[in-house]
Amino acid sequence: MKIKIWLSALFFSVLAVVNNANGQQPLFSLLPAKETNISFVNRVIETDSLHVMNYEYLYNGSGVGVADFNGDGLPDIFFGKCRRL
């Protein structure tokens, strides 16, 4: 399974380089956690019973939601984890 993840990461990295080869500015840039005040990690620890062969979507995560949930005019970000650690 790790080889699939590695190959997927390699594919998307190459795709990003090829798409940016025409000299256009990227749409997004990576910002440090100190600047965004967002620190989120979805760690998945495989066990004998919790692994990708039993749970096909184990590495997909639960998702992220961005909206003005509290009405203050700022976007609120909610992250979902696969499981509690």
C-alpha cells in the first residue's frame, strides 16, 4: 500500500511541475502553521485489525469544511479525522 501512496505523490508532483512549466504563478502556496494558526495532522496508525485491506478508505480522511459558521464574517475551518488518537 505504501508504494501506491508513494507513486500517487510522485505522479501529482510531476503533474504540478509540468503544469507550472509554462511560467504561470501557482494558484496556491504553502504557508507555515505559525502564520495561519492552523495545526492539523491526521495520523493513521495501522494495526492488525485496522489497515487498508479491511478499510478501503482508511487514508482518505473525513474531510474539511470552510464556511462562516459563526457569522463573524471570517471563514471558519473544520477538519475531520479518521479516528481519535
